[in-house]
Amino acid sequence: MNKRNFIKSAAFSLAGASALLSLNPVIAAGNKTKGYKKIKHWIWENPDFEESKINQEKRFNKYYDSGIRGVFFEQDSESHFKSAKNAGLETHRWMWTLNRGDKELLKNHPSMYAVSRDGKSCADNPPYVDYYRWLCPSKPETYQYLKSQVEEILKNDYVDGIHLDYVRYCDVILPVNLWDHYNITQHQELPQYDFCYCESCRNLYKQEYGKDPLEIKYVDQSLSWRAFRYRMLNNIVNNLAELVHSKSKKISAAVFPTPEVARRIVRQDWTNWNLDAVFPMIYNGFYSEPVKWIGDAVEEGIHFLNGKFPIYSGLYLADLMNDNDFEIAVKYALDNGASGVSVFGKPSDSQLDILKKSYSLFNK
């Protein structure tokens, strides 16, 4: 079971979904993309090892017919990868990056784990939920560990690329719709959720700025301390990107929904990553936002990236309560410049039909 599924939330409903199918793509996307652009869709998937080869092939062919052109597999399954490739899909390995609960690491390398502002390590005091075991990105051994993981994955010739997930710090502020779920009110950055204050991070920051971050009076307002943590993550991602590109493979990431939200609540500066594509998880229900906000989030990302690499809008099917919501979500994403959408959840045949129509519309 995928552990990103914190909580389901009702989505906002808006009339007029049929407008998507009547839009001229040059007019609809012109203001955001400077003219006609081709799109493609993606899907996140955890392979079912009990699924027959025949069913795999049928499903992946159906995906291809709907305009889906790539799959992110959370686990390695040669059968699924090859069935997807035979259907014409790109096959990328979806990799948990800094959230690593590996037993060997926890037992033998607890010093690699991030430490909260109140001095507790993720190795034995995970925040929020038990599987939140965050590695510290400032430690050289963290990069070396992740480098070895990527190199092992890319030994498989059926893997077209690496898709990074959980490439961030712990949520210092949870998305607002999760506050009630965890019985937390986070109007400020609380010490037990603020990372990382291990000796490595504190010493590196002190060498550069002359002060231990624990000595900063209003540390949650320190711009240099925040920027320091952006750089620690940037170094991890961009070094992994260089490695992946040296193997002539692609690299992408699932990130928080907008550049502003990502920097503010998980110290994730994704507009400065050297990726081939980015997949913001624009899960409107998590933020108690209407479906229309999906377009706003895409527009913000497009603006700050300024053409560096494409955005594919991540859509959480549990937030989109019916086909009308889903069709409108796709419409807002594409109209605001997304190069397609990526689906988290199992799409119905009717939802696949919506993807197919949007694909045909933008790829005439």
C-alpha cells in the first residue's frame, strides 16, 4: 500500500466540464504556452505482483490508448516494466529518496538521520507517523547511499529513468486539511517538526554564517538558514541528476504543488533542480482548495521555471469525486501550461476516456 495516502478529502465541484472538449487548443493554451503544444499523460503505480501478464498487457495498452505515455513504478517488477514498454510507454522507477526506513540504515547508520530542533532523531523518534524516517541531506554518506541505490536501479535495461519522491525535508507545516487528522494546529513552525539540526548541519551553517542555528532567536524567520537547507537538497538532486544523465537516462521528481508552498513547508527549491521534468502533486483537497486552484498552481510553476523543463500536473483521484471534477482538473492543468497530467490512483474507464479526449485535442 502506498504510504503517501495520508487522508482522503472531498473536492470542489464546478459545472461546465464539457467545455474542455470544445476548446481550441491554440486559443485555450495560447496565453500560457505561446501557442499550440503537444501533451502526454503519466501515471504512478505500485505493481501488483499477482497480476497476470495478459492483464498487464491489456491495461498498459488501454493506458497508451488514453494518451498516457509513461509509468512510474514504485517497485521493481521486470514483468510490469517490460509489458509497459511493449505497449509503448516510458518506464521509470519511482524511488523514495530522503524518507528511508531501511532496517539496515536504522540499525547501523542512525547518524545519517535528520534531527529536529528539539534534538530528536528521525531514526528513533519519527514525526507524525512511524514511516517518516528522514535522512539528513547535508551528510556526504547520504548522497553516497542514494547514488548506490540509483546505480543499482539503472543496471536494469528496462528502466528508462529515475523518478524521485520524498526528496525534501519533513513537513514543518502540514497541508491544512491534515491538521484535524493529526489533531495539530500549525500556525507556526514547531520545533518537533523543524529539521535538520544535526551537528553536521549546524557546523556547516556556522562555518558559513558564523552562528549556530540553534542560537538564532527567531530561527523560523532566518532567511539564510532556510536558504542553507534549500542548497543541501539542491546538491543531492543535482548530483543525482548528473549521475542519471551520465547513464543517458532521464530524471524527474514528484514535488510539492507550487514553488512557494514547496519552499515554505518542506524546504524544497525545485525550480533550481536540473531535471528533465517535474510532477507537482497538486492535490487540491489536501490544501482545502477548489479544483480551479490546480490551474493557479500550474501557472505559478510555469512562471518560475521559465521553460527550464516541463510540468506535468499531479492529480489525486481521491480528491476528484466524480468525472466532472476530473475533467475540469485536466482542463485547468492544460489551459495553464501543463505538458500533461499524472494520475495518482486507479483511473476508471471513463476517466481514461477524458484523458484520451484531452490528448487528442492538444495533439491534432
